[in-house]
Amino acid sequence: MDTSVFERYESEVRSYCRSFPTVFSRAKGSILTDSEGRDYIDFFCGAGALNYGHNNGYIKRKVIEYMENDGVVHALDMYTEAKSDFIDFFEKQVLIPRGLDYKLQFPGPTGTNAVEAALKLARKVTGRSGIFALMGAFHGMTLGALSLTTDAGSRKGAGVPLGNVTHIPAPYMFEGLDVVKYMQTLLDDDHSGVEKPAALIIETVQAEGGIYVFDNEFLRGAEKFCRDNGILLIVDDIQVGCARTGTYFSFERAGIVPDIAVLSKSIGGYGMPFSLVLLKPELDKWLPGEHNGTFRGYQPSIVAAKAGLEVMLGEHVEERVHRAGGLFSEFMEKELKPLDERIVTRGIGCIWGVDFAGFEKDASLRVMRECFKNGLIVERVGRANSVVKLMPQLLISDDELLGGLEVLKKSVAACIG
């Protein structure tokens, strides 16, 4: 397949295309099709932006109808019917049933911009500049969000020092370490060299960090730590929100309520660029225009987002994810792990990882390439990219899910046999 036009003219910064060296032409549901007509089961899911699958029919119709009726496409932060409908629906169908009281901020349409807005607001409200973030975190690639992100390769691209962040060991890193107690010690010890931060930002599941699911006890402890010390709790639900873990917000399972939560990726419904910052009303200290962007609240994305929420509720996606999570867990235990005792699996709902850290360093790369050769698209994450990440769309059928897992099993067996 001819990819020379990309190789000649597109920047060397391109990445995913190097893992999946084909030219895609169509996509529907869980299937990507290349220009030679070959189908691939998609366990990559637009890095989490396509929870309702490629070209979801219901969402597509809503967006097309809006465009054909000359709906407003670009409006900055002006009032529109589309935005009014979305806010009303989100409040009544998502927030109120969960007992949540948040105001909505529409920042620029990327996850990293939502994180930047959350950081600026936390610093403005508290008057403090520091942030606590966890080792293994990924929060974005713009400078503020990148200062939170710990991947060495990503950080090197900044070209400037990345500061005002204290990185805390993640709960899985050191056996017996009480991470909440550790953070409290940093504040209480007058020789820690660490000042009280404006906020603690966490992912309830570290996705790019290697698919580490933080237990409910830790999440509740982190919330209490923040409350006890006047620190804001920010939850980054950009990749693992929108029902990916089995509840719409990933933090629901722990019964916690962050001060600020950020959404992007699948909140756009159709793979459309969109992000949201949810903030407690008492934190809304912004001045008009203090954080803005030309494409904030992009109207077709708002239409797609409302339609995506309608799909989530109408198709009982949360229940479907719980069922899929059970199929994942059973397959991992009965089919995959018996291939080799060194295989480690982790996950929740529809996000799982297969960790090959106990194998030779290129094992995960060979598995990913073998999966692609056999018609399955997966990516790698974690330390040394040793984890193969499995992240299908949430409406995937049992047959497609198990079919993809069989391809994975076949590919793993071929690479480690």
C-alpha cells in the first residue's frame, strides 16, 4: 500500500500511523477498513474518543440534520439553541440523577485545554501555585498539562523546564506505601521542602501509565486528604470517563465528588472535538474571557455530545460495559494468562491491559504488530511501553469482543511460544 505521500510531506511527529501502516478508508462500529478492503477489529477506539463506535448511526443523523438545517456552526461562547439543549440535558439526565452540582465550562475542544483550564482555576481560587500529581500520570501535551505528565519522552519535547508540580508515587509503585499518609507527611513535615498545593489531580484509572485501576479506598482517602487540607481535588476523566469503566463518571464507584472534573474524547459523541470542565459553583471565580478559545463550545460537537448521551442512556451502555468487563476478566483468566505465567493483566469495564514487563523488552511491540497482521488494532502504554492496551467501543457485540480477544490470544501465543 502506497504511503509515500505521507512519508514525503507529513511531519516526522506522526506516531500511530507507524504502528498501523495501512491507509484506512472506511469505519463502522467496531471495524476499520483499509483501502484494499481489509477489515480490522478496533480495540484502539480513537484513543478513547469513540466510545459509541465509528459512525454511530443515531449520532450521525443528528449532526447531519443540524448541518442541513443551517444550524449555527461557530459561535465562540455566544448563546445558541444547541448549547441550551445540551446543558439542559446534561443537567437533568447526567448530573441530577447522580446528585452532582456542577457548573459547566466550555474550554477549547481538546482534553489538554480542559486540564489547563482546571489548573488555572485551581491556582486562581486558592492563591497557590503548586499541584500534586501521581507518577505514571498522563494529562496532556501543552505545557501546563505536560508538567503533570510523567512520561520521560513526552516531557523532553517541552524544551523548557516543567515546574510547579510535585509528583507523588502512585499506589501500585511501592508495596506497603500509604500514599495518602505520604502526602500528608509532605504537608506536615517542616523539612519536606514541599508547600501545600492548589490541587491534587488524579486519573481513577491510569490508562497511558499502564492500566492501573485505583481502588475505592485510595480514592476516598485522596478525597478526604484534599478536604482536610483545603486542597482542590481534580479528576481527569478524559479517557476513562463517559462510561468506559462501567459508570458514566469513573469516580462514581468510589462515591467521591471531585471539586473539578475534566472531560473530553468521548464527550464529543462521534469523535468530534469537544471538552468540558465541571466545577463546583463556589469555585466559579473566572472573570469574563479569562480562559477562552476560538473553538470553545464547537456547535456540531455539542450536537453530537447530546446525541451521544442519548445513546449512552438509551442503549444502557453502563450495564453493557459491566457485562463486557466480565467477558474480559473471564477471558484473561481462562484463556490468556495460562499461556505463560509471566503474563499480567489489569483492567475494569472496557479498558484492559496485558503487561509483558516480565518478558524481553520488545515483547509487547511484537504482540502489537502480530495483532495488526491478524486484523486487530491495539496500542502500547506504560513503562517502556510494555503493556498492550485493549479499549474497544462500548457498544461492541459479544461476538466482536470475543473475536478480537481470540486474535489477541493467537498473536500472544505466536510471539511468546
